[in-house]
Amino acid sequence: MALLEIEHLKKYFPSPRGTVHAVDDVSFSIKKGETMGLVGESGCGKSTLGRTIIHLLESTDGKITFEGEDVTHLNKKGLRSLRENMQIIFQDPYSSLNPRLTLHDTIMEPLKLSGRFTDEEVEAETTRLMDLVGVEKRFRMSYPHELDGGRRQRVGIARAIALNPKFIVCDEPVSALDVSIQAQILNLLMDLQEEYELTYLFVTHDLSVVRHISNNISVMYLGQMVETGPTDELFRNPLHPYTKALLSAIPTVDIHNRTYRSNQRAFLCLLQS
């Protein structure tokens, strides 16, 4: 059974030049514990779709079903309950964190707002979450501007999983990070998914990243889903011309190329100097 089902979802925005169809008649489903990769060029509606699903933006039309329940239109109480089960990890870990809150207070905030825990339990859970995402205790009183991008994103992940959600929208969570840090964050997300049976909608424009983490991939173009399928099958046999164009744009390295070998030697010399 699918944890999340999206049926004919639409999100339109008015503009001086007419209506913008940011998300236009999108349907798909995600099973519990799996990752759906959502790829496409910038401006195709990927992030808007993710934010509409978790009600950061209200849909124009369509249906959102979560755990068999229609959650398309909710009152304030229903939305608060849903937000505990649906969370988001933002692309920019700096702008998504409150600059006035320390790392400790940032992770603690959702725990306190939930009203589930005593002060002692909040403190203990905050420490546990820091350990879980790999943030050293010596940074607990640091502010976001004092942390590097990788640690800021780890704080964002800790905040997202604080209330044990079942579904997380990962909105390009590694695109603003160095390549070496990207691998660490991806491995962290997969470890958390395995431990807590999390379900991800992983939004990205990087096909090499989405291939590493996703069970299925959906390709989005101009607000519409143009192709969906298992990851290996989509890479092996893409059907839509836009999917083929995306796959052909993945950079490859030919280690037998003379220019590559020359640049590699120069790089190694630079490291040794």
C-alpha cells in the first residue's frame, strides 16, 4: 500500500502575463520506506510540487492522500498533526535556519512546540539528535553563521526528523554543498531511512545523485510528469525525448583522454606542492 498518493494535483499562480501552471495535473504514489526521485531542469515545478504536498503552498486542484486519508484540505488542527508526519529539508541550509537561534535551540524548538516532552526529555532528545546526525556537542551553542554548510544541513536534518515524521521532502538537500560533503549527507539520509523507515521525495536536478538514492524516478517538464519508472529501468531504457536529453547531459570522464591525464597530473602536483 502506498504511503502517499497524489492524484491530478495542480498548483497555479497568477501573473501579469497570465496564469503560470507551475504544477499541472501531476499523479504518482510512493510506498512506505521508498524514495521517489524527482528530476528536471530549474523552473520545471519540482520544488513547488514538494511544497504543495506538505501544504507550505495550498493546491489549486487535485487530491493528496496520506496513509489512506484525504489531506488535501485541512483545518488548523489537522494541518498541525500532518506537519508532524510530513517534513522538509531545504536546499539552502543557511537561509532555512533562524540566525538568532543556536544549534541547540534550533533542534530543540520542534520538540518544545509539540508539547509531548518534559524539559528533561527535550534536553535528552536534543542531545540524541545531535549525535544521530553527526554534529559534535562543542557546536551546541554555535549560531548558523559559525557553521560550515555540511554542519548546517545536518542541523536541518535533525530538525526535520525531530518528531519522527513518516514522509520527508528533500528539496535539493545537497546541491549547495561541496562534492565531498554531498556524499556524507546522502549516506546520512539513507542510514536514517533504513533505521526509521522514512519515505522520501528527493527533489534534484542531478541525475547522478538521484540514481544513487532513489527506488523510482519521475521526470518533470514544464509542470508535468513526462516519465516515471524504476531507477535502473529509466536509466537503461528512457522513453521520453526529454528524459533522453537529461541523461545525455550527464558528464562523463574518459580516463584515457590525453587532456584528462594531463590535468590529473597537474592537479596531483598541486596537491603535493
